Amino acid sequence: MGTGTERQETGKDVKHGVFVIFVGDIEEKWDEPTVTAKLIMEKAGVTEPDKFVLEALDHKGGDPVAEFSTNDPVDLSAKDRKFFRVTPGGGGRS
Amino acid sequence: MSDLVEADLPQPFRDALRCLREKKDAGARVDAVSGNFAYVWVEKLAKNNALESAGGWLRLPVAFPHANPHGLITREALRGASEGEVGDGHHAGHDMCKPVAGIGGAHYYSWTWENAPPPRTPEDIIGVVQWYERRIRKG
């Protein structure tokens, strides 16, 4: 497991055969490599995931490198898919 | 804005400001209040180009989190993620800049919270900043 500033290419925990990811400070473990953003957000406690987007970060507390809407699949075996944050979606202009 | 005036803002707003300072930007400050909105300077606002002038003023309702953010003011026009400038809701020299015009506010982005999940707690201020950063990124 990495430190707060260490880059992690994927969330795969080879020893235990699961994908360990973090949504903010919340740790999640997934057996399968591909999960929808909705499930990841729900597991992190988001009650209305369709109103948010899941952003993948380059490291813990880092910059977003990709974003996923609620029904998008997230490949946890891909690069930069260990640290995430949840950001409100939507928005218009006046 | 003096601490005395900031102390006059509603407690939930001050709680949000404290959270913003603790988790995002210790230097966040209220530079003006105009009507129902406070102009909150956030220096550590992620932009598309490292060479851009830092920061911007979030227009946050003093009733936050019970009302929605509306608009961003910057000193310089925001650069786009690829090329050019962020054109979404951009109004150079708009009247909305006036409360912070004396300290450089010159570009107004008339972004609304439409279709976004309503803030519920003062801690939601962090998501609000992320929302602004996403809008800057998407241009």
C-alpha cells in the first residue's frame, strides 16, 4: 500500500487477489477488475450517485486524470485507478 | 475583510470557511460581501495551465450550504485545457466583478449550480471547489 504521495499505477493487491482502492479516505476492496462508477460511489456512501461524477486521481489527494459518470465502467486494473474522489456533477450558466 | 466582519457571517458559512481552510487552502478568505453573496478567494484553485495567475473568487451565498454557489471571478481569463480560453459563461469586465475589482477581479464566469446536487453540510464546500475545478477543466 502506498503512502499519501506515492504514485500507484493500479489498485491490484497481488497477495490477496483483490483490487484495493480509495475514494477519498474510504478504502474499498473489489474482487473483479471492472466495476461501475455507481457501485464504487455507493460503497463510499454516496446516496445519489447519478448526481455526481467519480474522478480518478494520479495519486492520493492529487489531480484528476479521468472521470466516470454513474453507469461508466471503471477498469481497476488500469493505470491511475487506485485513488478517486467524488465531485458534484451538473451545472449551467446564467 | 476584517475578522470582525467575517464573524458576522452565519455560523454554517463560517464552518464551511473553516473546513475550506483546513482541507484545501489555509489562505482562503472572504474579500467582499455583496447582496446575498460572499466573494471567497481561493488561491489553490486548480487550473489548466501552470503559468496562469493563481486563484479565483468563488461566489458563495452567505446562506451556504442552504443556497447554491453562483459564479466565479478571476483576475485573468481562464485558459482552456487544450488551447484558447474557457468560453463557458465568460463575461470580461462584468458588473459582478465590481465587489473585487479593486483587487483585480476582472473576469466573471456565470456558472450556476443547475442540475447539481444541493449542498447539505458546511463540509460540502470541498465538493464545491472540486466542482469549480472540474468546470475550469472542461471549459
